[in-house]
Amino acid sequence: MEEEKKVPYHFGEKIRAVRERKGYTLKTVAQRAGVSESLVSQIERNRVSPAIDTLLTLADVLDINLEFLFEEYRRKRPVQIIRSDERKKITEDDVIYEELAKPAEADEQYAMESFMVEIPVGSHTHRGSYGHLGREIGYIIQGKAQLHYENLVYNLNEGDSVSFRAGSPHTISNTGDITLKALWTVSPPQHFVK
């Protein structure tokens, strides 16, 4: 006997539960969605994975929130990996930001973004010079830096870490004689890399 094709995401149970709760028949939903009754039945029994346009149409017909349908998918992808050769980079003058962690919208108030920052000798960041909501955490991997925060200056050496409320103006300067490399995390994300 041929083994049934495994459907990786089970939208069917959710679609059936909502349909039954609303008192709709398979025929009613199929007609409103413009698909066959058989297809709706197979989707509900997780025998087939619906095409995205069919899934969106069914969600519209049943007034289902897409977050509700896709929450299972999010649970199955709890880990985000960015391969070293796939990282996005952005430059601001001569400062290089390399994305280490992308903001995840599902994390809401716990969302963050993280970068490897490289600042050439004698240069400094510009981002943050006006301040923004949230917190920042930095770790100096290589070199010497100064954090200019409001009217204060903090000297940072290799291995030092720093954290602060980001609402006040702040910049990082390279005060050493080699390229400054630092790991930087911002929460909530500023969506610096699009």
C-alpha cells in the first residue's frame, strides 16, 4: 500500500473547527471560495496542502485571522540562523554594520536586532546621535572605543560590555589604532537593515 504524502502543516483542523463553529457546510464554504467541496474536505483532513491563494480565500470566507492559521508554523521554526555568507551588510559613511539577528515581528515587545559593527580608526557611528526608544547592549571584540552618551564619555576596551537606555543621544568612536569591532544589540529593533 502506498504511503500517504505527509502534509507538513496542519491547517485542516483549524479550518474545520471554525467552519463547524460558524455552522457552515462544506458545500457553503466551497461555493463561497470558488473551489470544490472535495478539495475543502481534503484540506480539512490534511490530505492535501492548499495553494496559498486557496488558503487565503478560505481564511477570508471563514473570517480567520492568518496569525491563528500560521502560529503552528512559527512554533516549528523557533530558531533563526543567518549563515556567515548570507549576512546583510550596510555601510554608513565608513562604518560597516553586519546583521547577526533579524527582528522577528512575532516577538513584539521582546524583538531585537543585532549587528557586528566595524569602525575604522578615527571614525564614529552616526546612528543614535538623536536617540531612540529602547535599550542597547554592546560588547567590544577588538580595539578601543569611546561611548559618547549625552554629555558623558565612557572609555571601553577589548572585552568590555556596555548597556544603556537608547533615548538619549549616543555614538561610538574608535579611539584605538586598529579597526574597532563590536557586537551590538538593539531592542526594540530600529529596522536599520531592510
